[in-house]
Amino acid sequence: MRLAIHRGTHEIGGSCVELGNGACRILIDIGMPLVGSDGERFEFRKYRGLDREALLKEGVLPDVYDAFLGDGRNEECPIKGLLVSHAHLDHYGLLKYVREVIPFYLGEATLRLMELSAAMTGEKFTIGNPRHFEHGVPFECGRFTITPFLMDHSAFDAYGFLVESDGKRVLYSGDFRSHGRKPGRLPELFAKVMPGVDALVLEGTLVGSERDVTLTEEQLEKQAAAIIKKSPKAVCAYFSAQNIDRLVSFYKAALRSDRLFVMDVYLAMLLIRLAETKSHPQVPVPGFKNVRVIFPQNICSRLRKHGVLDEAIAKCGQYKIDYAGIEGNLSRVVMAVRPSMIDFMKQIPGLEGSTLIYSTWRGYEKDAYCKRLMDFGREKQMQIEYLHTTGHASPETLKEVIKRLQPKRLIPIHTLHPELYSMLGDNVVQLQRGEALEL
Ligand SMILES: [Zn+2]
Ligand SMILES: [Zn+2]
């Protein structure tokens, strides 16, 4: 088996891995870079009008032969599949440029998340023929046998993959952690994957980072409840709409304080879509205790454009709360907010003096999108609190994974510091971008 990392050897984001056996190849992830070649935040807007050839030339698309350009006909492609680990853009953001002839393998809930977030951003998004895999169920793809393992990560429905071919085994961790709401995931992985894998391709977002993991999601939930209890007025919580673990933390914190949990109709539909998937996850959809739904105009028009509004009204309408309803319950409300809801929030009388909990990575705070919300909070003299925990594994967790899987080669990915992996374990092989490693 051959392995190459086309992006992600020395960076966080834009992950793309290729595995090959003879002429047969598969790809894992096709992410949008987070940082450009100039070291600045990567802005895809600059390249939006370009076609695949130009994007390859500009280095926006990773240099993967056969992945993006064919001769126009539906000829046999040596790339037998693209596996998508989870619904974070840094893992699937360039997917729409991948040739249609290549089948996409992904979790059912991952696809639902991708579809709805595209509807919100107005992006056109279709996957012609998605193939859904399930946790722990092996499937064949060309000369490879792939077993997906559900991981604990800030994105819902995130997977790592065990890829086997001709007696060789590669484990791709994807993004993961052990302090979220699914602590049983790693023990299950250790029970099912025999030690001595030929290669462990391991994410290392926190390797060499100052950020420490001090909070589990449950501890965060308790701290959120404490903030809510001491807040005399509404509590607005800002977190990524895709971070379902965090949503559950705030929902439970709201229940602990006997408050209403208010979400917008987009978030409500996202949860409904997840709950409809085959694994039926227990997520707090409308109808759950204390859940209320708001219908901001801008979000409704997006849903209408996407053909989802009628369904949303039918499923969420009876749980609707309006400005007056919120005003009348200010001391009883925990509301999930995002910058796109500022216009709605402006119309709630008496929001002054409420609390705004910032619950995502601090690095986003200065981005224009996020800054609008924080500025709005300050304008309204909101009490601003910071409460977050990372979606990624601590160095201690990484060490534990290495100790249990005893890889013959430990391969850094999704990290700024591959050179520090030697402090985590032995047999480190630092690959350069595109370099092929024979296993
Ligand atoms: Zn990532
Ligand atoms: Zn991720």
C-alpha cells in the first residue's frame, strides 16, 4: 500500500490523503485550506470564479492526479472513492471540484449537515450519488477494505478510518478528542483495532499549542449553568451551529436552570434532519422540554429559497416564540445566537444588560463576521463571558492513542508542529506534501 498526504503535513486544515495499491487509489478528505501560502487566513472568495484547471494552477486544489480533471467522458477512473471524515469545511470544502465519476462515501448525518449549511450560505451543493457508511461496518472500495469508526469531535458524525489492503493497515484518525460527549469512542476503537498498525495518520491540532484542554463538555455544561443562574436577564450563547455537543451542553444547562431554550428555525431544522437519520441520535429537537423556535426573516427567506420553509413551519410552528414572547420571559431564556441573527435580536425589547456567552475558538473573535455580534453585544451592554473547550485531542490523549495502537509509522497530519510528534511516540515519519510512502 502507498500513502501520500497532499495537504495537511505542516498545516491545520485542507486535509487530503491518498492511499494506493497498484493502479487503484482512494482519497480521504478534500478540505478547504484555513491558511494560504502567504501564511494569512485563506480567502476562497478571491478564487471563486476560477475553473478547476485554474484552481489547480493556483495551488488551491491539491495536486492530485485524476481527482479533478478527466477527459470529459465518464471513463473508468483509477480513484475508486473519496471518503469524507466529517462536515467541517477544512475536510470537505473542495469536494464540489472532485470529478463526478468518483463516488463519495460519508456518514448520512454528515451529508445532512453539509446540505443545510450550504442552504444557509447560498452555495449550490449537490452530491450525485452519495454512499453512506456506518460506524464499525466494513465496506469494500476497489482493493481496499474500509472500517469507519465514529469519533468524539466537535462536528457531529465524525469518523476515523481503518483502511486495509493486502495485509497492510492504515488508521486515519480524522479530527477527534476524548473530552466530549462520546467518551466511549476511543476505548471501542482500541478494542477493535489490533495494535501494530502499519501507519497511524494522526491529527495534532494541539501539538505544540499553548491551548490546554481544561474542560470536558460536561464541566462546560456546569459552568454554563452557573453563568445562567447568576444572569438576571436573557442569556445568548454563540457557538458553531455544527457543534451539536455544545448545543446539548447549553440545552442541558438551560434545563438545569429551568429556562427556555430558544433556537432559530435553521438550527431546529438541522436537528430535525439529524434526528431523521438512520441512527436516530437523541438531539433536542422542537418538542423536547422547554425548546422554543424563532423565525428570523433573513433565515426564513434562505429556507424558502431552498424549499424547506413550509416543512419548517409545519414541524416547528407550534413551538414558535416571537419578540414579545422573549421580552415577556427575558429572565427565563437561553438563546442560541449567531451573527446572522443580529437583525432579529435588535427587535427584542429589553435585551440590554443580558449575557452573551462566546463559546467558540477565540481566534475567530476578530473576524468581521463574528466581530459584528460581539460589537452588538457591547452596544447592548451585555455581560460578555468566554466559555469554550476545544474539539481536538490533548497531547495526553494523542499519547494514549499511540500507546494503544503501537504504529509502525506515526505520521503527523492536521498540525503546525510535525517536528514535535517525537515527544508523543516513536517511529515518526514526517512526510512532505505529495511525498509517497511505501508501506
Ligand atoms: Zn479539521
Ligand atoms: Zn473538525
